[in-house]
Amino acid sequence: MNGLWLLLLLCVIATYCWRGLGVLLSGRVRTDSDLCRWLECMAYAMVTGLIARMVVMPTGILAGTPLAERLLACAAALLCYRVSARNLFASVACGVAIIVAASYWRSAT
């Protein structure tokens, strides 16, 4: 049991050390530098990859939905994102609503 507490403490220390370093360096970093642009592109690529994986190879409850429903929800969320002036909450809510409605419609027929 003591080993688990030690592991938890080490994880907390590691997490907050990096966060503290980020706070200390945040005022010195130029956001228009090539490095920051590269990091931004990498972050977008990782999020895009995770979303693509959720749509193409889902796990859990989402794995029980047909691919067509997941693609429809993804397309509706993207459309909602563009129409709603890039409102992330509205687009996620739209995608979830489409998945729920399609699942309900499928089970009712």
C-alpha cells in the first residue's frame, strides 16, 4: 500500500513541476515563433488523430453504433462548428444529439 502512495506522490510532483515550469517560462515564450507554430500543428494533428480513431475504431458504447451514424454525427458537428462561429460547445452538443437521435431512431424501428 505504501508503494501506491509513493507512486501517487511522484506522479503529482512530476505533473506540478512541469506545470510550474510552464508558468515560469510562459512570459518568455514568443507565440509567433516557428517552434510554437510547430507545437500548435502537432497538437491539432494529435486531436485529429484521436477523433479519427474514435470514428473509425471506437471502443465502449460507441462501438455499438454503425459507422454511418458516427460519420453523420461527425459531419453534423463540423457543420455546426462552422455555422455557429466556431462554438466548440455547440458543435459537440450537436454531434452528441445526432448520435443519440440516430441510436434512438434505430432502436425504435
